[in-house]
Amino acid sequence: MAIDMINNSDACQCDEELRRWLEDYLSAHQQHPTSVLSRAQFIGVSRSALDAYVRGRYFLSAAQGGEAINPATSNIEHAIRAYRERVEGTVRHGYANTFVETGAWRQLRQACEITIRENVIVVIYGKSGVGKSRCLMEYAVREMKTAPLSVLCSRNITIRYFVQQLARGLNLDAQPVTAELEDMIAQKLMRYPRVICIDQANYLNERCLGTLCHLWEKAHVPVCMIGTRDLYELFTTSRMTEDVRAQLSSRVALHYMLSELTIEEVKGIVEQALGDDATAEMVAQIYNVTGAIHRHVDMILPRILDLQSRNQEKLRTGEVKMREIITIAGSRLMTGV
């Protein structure tokens, strides 16, 4: 993407590092021009505003050829930072929670590719924290030109709320009765196909699952259902009647179970955070303390770095050992302290 940049960087009131990040992101992700990033599922700021921001003109005065937007009242940089954190991960205590291509990532990518290529329903499940949601976000960023129609479920989700969320994701009026909404959603998907991604789908009840199957029957769009093993058991050993379970299961093409981290993957993540300080003993201890759950590894490392920084002198003199720091960090991880 060719960007027409202004030369007067002193006049630009934007966060220059953030502007350069967005410029680099656009160059590296040709499938995500500003027309795509403007959608609510991405940055959610108008295309014209993003174009002006990247060119450094958004906050410039009209006399300087800019848009004359007041930085104090604009939310554009907040929206860009929020999107950046979603795609890059957070940074705590000097540790960047960057994306790592694990076995779970490769499995989810394969599952999504099959879902989209064959227009089928696929169930993807694994332990909490293996990286399901993060991998799904990465797949959307890397591979999809059109953002998926996504719903993040909770224990409190109802059929009404579920269908309304799908409708709002398609910019439809969410007020009609549920049955009418289902037909409106199906019709919109028939005209403008989108991949449907349901995260934490293990919280869906029988009626919500029925809605997904109804939409698939009418629109034949790809559907990715992602959750814990409870999701898989909905289709195998749940308390649903055998007839209902059979109707749902017959519409699911594949079930994919995502694996936890291997010791080698933990080693790669730990070495990225701790550098040359990482030893085989430390990697093994972190692997055992975290149970090879990706989220736990990402959470324990900044705590290790923080404790390491606070105890540098004691580590140097041998009064404190790294295994003790990892033990303390692990105990805090499990207790949430």
C-alpha cells in the first residue's frame, strides 16, 4: 500500500509510534486494507479517518491540509491500540505476550480451512487456556478478508440474546421475534456469506444449537464452534434426547481436539521471554507448574520476570534460586494473587 506521507512530523499530534505500527500492519496484511479495518469487528473507525491518520493528516489543522480533529476528543488512537493489543497481545513486566505457532494453532488452522473450504459445521474443543480464542483471532487476521460473524458466549446466554447478537453482527434490526430474526439472519447470510464463529460454545443450550443448525441448513455458511470438552459432550453424552442429539450431530462434519503445549513449545516461549537465562531445569519446572496450558505459561512468565527483577542481588549471591522464584510465581498463578 503506497502511503502519501507529510514531511512535517513536528506538526503531527498523533502517536507517531502507533501511526507507524498501523502503516506497517497495512503493508504486511494486504487482505486488511482500511476498508476492512474500518469494520466493527476490526478497528471500527471509518476508512477515511484511518486513511487520514496513516498519512499523518488526521490531527493537522485545515490550514496545514489536515482534518483538524481535536486529539483530546478523538477515540481513534484508543481504537487502534485496542486492536493492536488484540492481534499482538499485551506487554507486562517487559514480557510481550506475542503469538506463537503451536500445535494447537496448526490444528485450529486446519479445522478452519476445512470448515471454510467445505462449508460445514466443525466443533473445535480443548482445555481452557490452550489458546483457542487467540488462535481464532490470529486466523482471522492472517487468512480472512471478511471478519467472521462472531459471538462470545457465557453461562448466562439465552436463545434470545444469542440470536440478537448474530443479528447485530450483520447490522440487522434485533427487535423482531426470535423466529423472524432467524429467517432474517439466514437471508442476509445467503446474500452476503460470512463464516460464523461461536467462542465458548459449550455454554450454548439446545435451542441455540438448533438455531445454528437452522442457519446452516438455509444458508450453508461455514460454522466454527469452539469450546471445552463439554462442547464435544453436548453431541455425545449430554442429557439431550437421543433424537435431538442425533439431529445436531448429523450436521457436524468434524470434531477437532486441540492439544496442550509440548515441552519444546514451552521451551521456545520461555527462551523468548528469559533469553539466555532459561535453562532446561527452568523449562521443565514451568512446564510442570503450568500443566502445559498456554494461558498459564503466558501468565507466569511476567511474574517470573518481575520477581527476578526484584531479587537480582539475592539471585547473584545465591540467597534466592530461580526454582524458588518459579515456585512462588506458580503459586501466585494458581491463587490469583
